[in-house]
Amino acid sequence: MRTYLLLLFCAALYGSNFVLGSLLLEAFPALHLSAYRLLVSSAFLLIYLVATRGLAKITFRDFVYLVPFVLIGMLLHQVSFFTGLRTTDATTASLILSLAPIFTALFARLFLKEPLTKRMVAGSIVALTGVFFVVGTGGRMSTAMTEGVWIMFICMLALSGSMILMKKLTERMDALVATVYTTVLGCISVYPVAVWSEPNVQLQPHFWWWVLLVGSALLIQGLCAVIWNAQIRKVGAAKASLFLNLQPFVAMILGYITLGTPISLTQVAGSVLIISGVVLATMQGQRTRKTEDDTLKISSAKR
């Protein structure tokens, strides 16, 4: 239950990232915004790692997973996320990224041999149905395949792939160490791309824009990254990714609180479906472990 609550906490902050990202794009160029946030989160994570555990050595074999993760989970994901948000609204982007649990489950089955149970499939379908209710206008969603939609679809695939790679990384090294090194290397890879694609940028944002940037980087790309990656090792990539279905629900609530966007009964019904789907898929593991524990107790009693 503690693991699920931590994943729920991260999913809530990840859902707010769509709204915060859209707001920050009013003051910062897309790729520079990504680079600055990675710089802030890298500094925070490095200081935390050195203060608590010290730097850890990385072997050559670790780079087999580190390099692909940095290219897919950091560079491709970060660039496509903020580039897509320039032409796609936050709710549509959250819908597309909510497809990640399905693709993550498929990738986990193919590459990690994680079980793809009927309840996980059913829970994903129920939650995804709720996603369409939440982000749709009156229960209907525009299906226009704009450039931004395609970019966000690439972002979703990169996110799914990164969770598989992180699961492999955390099998070889501590989750915190993996998070710190991938974030730092991600910053190093994104910044040159930002300078090359968006040259001669003159930034003059208000002080509070910088506060929002630093705060979101520390919480979402710093704290949440540490928590999320640690929980992936415990419950698996497929099950952890199911909590991403909560992102559109959070985006809807945050939009209502900050922007006054009205919430329809259809969207409320969709939110209920999202929560029900996540519960349906995640409760199975808990019941399975309880059954296994009971079986062990019975066997011990017989002996």
C-alpha cells in the first residue's frame, strides 16, 4: 500500500506537469526550458547523493543500459514533450501519454518477461476508457492528427521504453544512483540540442517564472524521479505505469482550480473509471502476495 501511495503521489505531480509546462512555455523556449529544468534537478540530485551516500562507480556494462536510457528516456522524451506542448493543449497531451501503460505492459512482456494478466489488461481498458471521458469535450475528443499529436505519441513511446530500461538499470544499481546519473547525463545531452536548435535566445522572464521553473524541476524531475524509479523496482514497470492513467484526471482538476475550466458530469464519470481501472489492476498483486503468504504459513504449519 505504501508503494501504491507513493506512485499515486508521483502520478499527481506528473499530471500537473502538463499544465505547468504549458505555462512555462509562455516565458521560455521549449528545449531551453527542458535543459534548465534538468540542470536544476541534476544539481539537486547530485548534492543529495553526495550528502547521503557518496558517488558510486559505474562499470562498462552499466553503460549498456545508461546510454540507451539517456537517449530515449531523457533526450527524446524531454525534447518531444516540450516541443509537442507548443502545438498541443495539455489535456490532449495527457491523453496521449496515458496510452503509456498499455505500451509499457507490452514492452515489459516482450523484454522483461513480466506477466500480462487478465486483470491488468481489464484494468488498463477501464482506465483508458475513463481517460477518453475526462479529456473529451462533452464526452467527444477531436481525432485530428496534428504535428503536435504525433510528437506527443513519440513522447509516449519514449516514456514507455524508458520505464523498461529503468527497470533493468535498477536491477544493476541503486535506484537513486541510477536516477542521478541518468538525469545528469540527460542534462548534458539536452543542452547542446537546445543551443543548436534555438540559438540566440534572450531570456527576460519575470522572477516568478524562474521560481515556477525551479520548483517544478525539484518536485517533478527531482523528488518524483527518485520515488518513481525506486517503486518500479518493487512492483515492476507494467504495474507502475498504470498510475499514469491518473494524469488526465489531475490535469482536469488543476485546470478547474487554476483556470476555472468547468468540469462536466461526463468527465466526473470518466474520473471514476480511471480510479477503478487502476485499483482493479493493482489490487491483484496484493491479493496474490497474500495468497502466497497464506500458502507458506499453511505449509509451515503442516511441517
